[in-house]
Amino acid sequence: MMSDQMNRRTFLGRAAVGSAALTVGANSTARAASANDKIVVGVVGMSRGRRVAQTFANTDGFSIKYVCDADTERAEAGAEALGEITGQAPQIEHDFRRILDDPDVDAMVFALPVHWHAPAAILACQAGKHVYVEKPCAHNPAEGEMLVAAARANNRCVQMGNQRRSSLVIRAAMEKLHDGIIGRCYFARSWYAATRGSIGRGQEAPVPDHLDYDLWQGPAPRRPYRDNVIHYNWHWLWHWGAGELGNNGVHVLDLCRWGMDVDYPTRVGAAGGRYRFDDDQETPDTHVVTYDFQDGKTITWEGLSCNQPGAGGNNFGATFYGENGSLSVGSANYLVRDMEGEIMERDAGNVGDDEHAVNFRDAIRQDNPELLHSEIAGGYKSTLLSLLGNIAYRTGQSVQCGEQGRIMDNPEAQALWQREYEPGWAPKV
């Protein structure tokens, strides 16, 4: 952990909104949510979060009290969209930390830039709120470990937004895999393919009036505003994002880890580069990662940000190989083949967004994090796979891992286990 870590009160006291520093109590707690109560939610981040908010608004048992974004235009648009669904627009906040002091709020949804995911979720746990955090749950492994610790210390339900964990058809596929439909499973090949364009060459520019750029940067060390970063291209810059491996790879790696019944790798290797365009993007558009595990199991991931299709003509998926055939999982479907490649069984359904929200609701009502389909300890393990793949790529070296996935005997790679923070903004558990 970094030397400049602070507790929530100090964190809030130093960080300013406009010209006034926040003075938020450190002991705010959420009320208990019984089976008859609405679970009151604040949703932060009006890009992906806007869609998640709509899912929660349409799910029985939730009430969206707040929407929040550091960009006032996006916050207002999100509130208007929710109002059209519910008949009453939620309140708007531009700094989520103000929402944490509302005792009526039971849970927070964070769909922010990746560098904010773990620090925001940690603060929410410490304020007594349950948390639904989008993937990947952390920008670096140290933050992920801290988030798991915060969930435990505060006994909060913390669910990561890898919705296929709740998809009925995907759950059925995993049950068949674990029951031995293809025998002993020893290899999983996964992939994601897209046709993303160039992010160009950005220029330093004045910060738009509707954006609180200091708050948007939050825990990340300060950099000048550039005109090609916000609101999406931060994904492709290491300072804020985790590349395609963290953006979409974590979804399919989570399926692989689930299906193969593995936790931490013993070795991670990576290759690739930014091949398609010559621009500001730092993360690879072509990325191949190999994960070796104990007991003779291997997972690979192939990321193609600028080319389609992926393996087998599909843009998203994983294929598990075993002694008696293979099982392929897509975005919301599965297919079983025998050793000759003949189709034995197939089914399709939904990705699982609605079911994931219901699972979050039920875990909160029963005050039982163990009911979560993607409880944060497991969510972090899948996030860690993506982060280790990025570390192997950035160092150009295979990474050897020990207990809890920690990097061994590699100072360059170990240095990327954590990050530096803007003074006064480092998370602490």
C-alpha cells in the first residue's frame, strides 16, 4: 500500500468540490433492507451506468434515488432517461461522496472509469453501503485486494458486474461442464473481437465547463486535459484504463476460470501490440495471453480490438476442451460437441443483466454476501487474470505467480502490482 493512504474522513476533507471541501461524516451507514423494503440506490457514471440504472429501475425491489456523473450534461441526461422509465427523475449529484452520507441509500452502483472502481467501492463499503461495481473491479491488483478486504471488514454485499454469472443458460452450461459432459477439462481458449477505430492524436485543451476534471481524475495523478480521452478513450491509456483485456477480456476470462474451476495462475505470458493504427493508444489492439494453472490446466485469451470475427466466426466466446469433446460458450449460448466435432447439445438464452440485479437484491435482503453469483473475492480473481496479462505484456516477460497470484522474482512486474496516487486521494482499508 502507498505511504499517502488516508481514511475516508481525511480523504473527504482534502478533496474539494468546486471551492468548498466536503465535510462528510465517517460513520454513515445504510439501513437494513427487509423483504418488503425498496433497496435505495445511487448510480454513479452515466455511460455504462445509465444502462445498469435502467436495469435496476425495471427490477422489483429497487428505487433509484440518485444518478451521478462528474459531467453535468451526462448526469442530467441520465436523470431524464430514468425519469421516463420510473415517472419521476432521480436526484442529481456530481460528486458521489455526497450520496454516501444519505442514510436512506442502501447500495451504490459504480460504472466509472477503471481507475475509480476500487477506490469508490472501498469508500462506499466504509460508509455502510452495499456495492455493485462494474468490471474490472480494480485498476491494479493491490486495489483489488483492498476492495475485498473492505467488503469483509464492513460485511457488505459487493457484486462485480460480470452478468453472465447470473445467466440461466450460462449457468446451465457450467453445471454440465462441472458434471463431466466433456470429461476431464484441461484447456480453454477464449477471445474477444471488435472493429474499433483510431483514437487519433489528442491535443491539450481547455476543460469543458460541464466537466469537473479534477474529480474525474480522482485518485489518479494529475495530467492535463486532452481532447481525445474523455469519455471513452481512457480505456486505452494505462494511466486510467486496463485495455481490451480489462474492458471485455475479463468477462470471458471469468467464464474460463469458472468453467475450469481454477483460481490463481502459476505463469502468465503475453504477446501483441498496437498494430492497426498509429495514434495515442497505449494498450494493444492485438493481444494474446496464456495462463498456466496447477493440475495441468491452461487458458488462453485472444483480443482483437480492430478485427472481426474472432475464433469460429464469433466475436465473443470461450471453448473448453476435454477428454470427451468440447463445450463452447458464447455471449448467451452454449454448444457441446463430441470428439468428432458433431453437435451433441445446444441452447441459448439471455446475458443475465436482469438476473444479476435480482441476485444482488436477494443477497442484500438476506444480508448474505455468499449468495452473490459474483461476490467480490471471485470478481477480483477474474480481474486479476486480466491485470496479470497486462503486466506480462507491458514488461515483455513471462510472469511467475505464487500464492494469491502474487508475482515472484520479477521487480519490474512487481512494481505494477500497485500504482502511485494523487496526494490526498489514495484509498485505505
